[in-house]
Amino acid sequence: MNKVSFFALILGFALLATACKSGINSPPQNTSKTIENLLEIRYKMVLDYPVDSMSMPRSMTIKTNDIKKVPSRDWTSGFFAGNLWQLYRLTGNTEYKKQAEKWTPFSKKESVNRNSHDVGFKVYCAYGEALKVENKQEYKNVIIKGAETLCTRFDAKVGAIRSWDFNKEIWDYPVIIDNMMNLELLFEASKLSGNKKYQDIAIKHANTTLKNQFRQDNSCYHVIDYDPNSGAVRKKTTLQGYNDDSVWARGQGWAVYGFTMSYRYTKDPAYLKQAEATAQFFMTDKNLPEDGIPYWDFRDPAIPNSARDVSAATVMASALYELYGYTKNNRYLAFADQIMASLHSGKYILDPKINAPFILDHSTGNWPKHDEIDEPIIYADYYFLEALLRRK
Ligand code: GLY
């Protein structure tokens, strides 16, 4: 897609959202020229960010002008390379590809790091995006190696991949909803290698999650702690939500995305049903703001004086575009378009005066830890760019 049609698409989001307005306010009226300029400035700052193997940009505290930079072992490390690959696909500008080729290898060593389930995020968001652009055996090898590593964290008794190794005094075997996202690495590795082991483990993990992670109303818990001796559920709890019974917004996004993606590889109707049910919860909850960008937790008692989480919105928009593809349910398409229109209204785009390699503002990383509240965060941009590509 050339630049002109790309920005025409953006303008289209705003118009479409206005046209299919159903209880969600249309965004403030900006001219398409203003939005075009804003995004061009932001994309250029992503391109110009200096290459450094130990400094993947993760988030930013605007007040202090402090960019949080992380090494490859951080769960967010693969997103920046992924953003550059996606910007290349969106704009056709080969400068993004050149930068992506420099950043991607920094994630390679994570394909053998067994310390957390995040190998999926770290490896696949960089190498999976690289593979969409270039059919290189090197990229495939890293993905297969990462899948092999992720499988070492699977326990047959529990029927799930262990998420975290910390807090051993609190949890015996924690599995978080975010972990659904790592299954894409396994499904793809089976396709690339012909080895069904990775897919079998992904299916077992998805089935265990389906059984235990959801509530009656189809919202999901953040953390399920299992007894590894019996495989029984010990506790349904949270780390990043307001409390155990609250509804952490990004977790709902991971659930819808994760089960839609699992349906892509398996065609299991139970996965599609859960994705639709959780999407329905998200889209219709009384605490969802009119512009479709959720508060960080749907049950924060401080609502409406609470922080938003743009990353939850971008994960959901990207998931809903894929869900629409399988169901042809126009509600998913319209809702994703409404989110994208709100994000394109200017209000959520990072101030062009701020020199940082981020596109969107107003995400919330970890509210209980008072960490990354109402800030630009790298994964919000990743799923935003993915949603733009999927809409196309
Ligand atoms: N652990 C991934 C997240 O914060 O959503």
C-alpha cells in the first residue's frame, strides 16, 4: 500500500466510526492532514531510534523524559523489531526493513532462555514478523528453537505451560491468561518443522485454560495457580488486576486474541466460542468508555477517574479484525474500527514534540505496582500496527 492509500485508510476509520456509531462517541474532528502529519512524525522517530543490542525501548515516563530501555530477556524486547517490520509492510519504505534487520538478531538468544513463558513474545514478535517479510531459513530455525524451549515449561499433569518462576512462596504453578499469546510460536513451529509436538502442547494448554480461566460472565482471571502434584486448581487470582475478582482489561484482550489465534490453527469451534463470548463481555460492559478505549481494569472503583489502557484496546482491535474474518459478524469489524478511529483522533497519539520511538500514549502496564501508568508502551504500538495491517 502506498502512503496516499495508507492515510486514506486512516481517514476511512474516522468516517466509518462516525457512520456506524452505536453508543460510542465519534472522535474529535481532526483533519486527515493533521493526523497524517502526526503519524508521520511518530513513525520517523521509530525509524531514527539508535540501534543498541541492550536497549530495546519499552515505555516512557513523559514527566521526566525517561525512556525505559530493556535487554532481550525482558518480555517486551521483541516488539520494537516487530514494529519496524510492520512499518515496512505498511509504508513500503525500505529504511524500516534495514532497521528491522539490525534489531531482530538481538532476540535470538531468547530462543534458548527457559526462564519464563515469554519466549513466545520475545522471539515470535521479532522473528515471526521477519518471516512474514523474508522467507529465510535462519528465521525459521530461531522460531523452532524457541518452541522447543517453551515446551520445556509444559507439565503433562497440569496440562499447561508454566508462566512464571517468581513468587514461589505464593504460587505452586502459575498460569496466566497472557500465556495464550505464546502459543502462536508453537503452532507456527509445527507448521515450519512438521513436528506435531509443539501444536499438541499448544492445544493441551489452550484446553486447560479454556476449562479453568474463565468466569460465568466470560471475563477471565489473570492467574490460575495449579497444584503440580494433582493438576488441580489451587487458586484463581491476579497479579496485574485490581483484585482477584476484577477484570484486568489487557487480560481480556489476551484471551480474545489467544483463542481467535488458536482457532486459526485448529478450527476448534470451542476456541471461537470463547473468543466471541469474551469479546462480547468487553464490548458491552457498562464500564467501557464511550470511545472504546478501556480503563486498565473494568472493576477499578475509581472509574471514571482511572487510567486508560490503550494497549488493551489495540490488542482487542487486532483480535477483532481476525475474529471478524472467521465469523463475518459485522459487530466485530465495527467495534475494531471504532477503536482505531478513537486512536486516530489525535488524543491518543503521542505528542509530536516528544522525541521517543513510540506512536501511542496512554497505556497502563502494571497498576498494582504503580509501574507504567498512562504512558506510551511499546506493545500498544505493536498491536496497533498489526491492526492496521489486518484491516487492510
Ligand atoms: N505480561 C504481559 C502483560 O503485562 O500484559
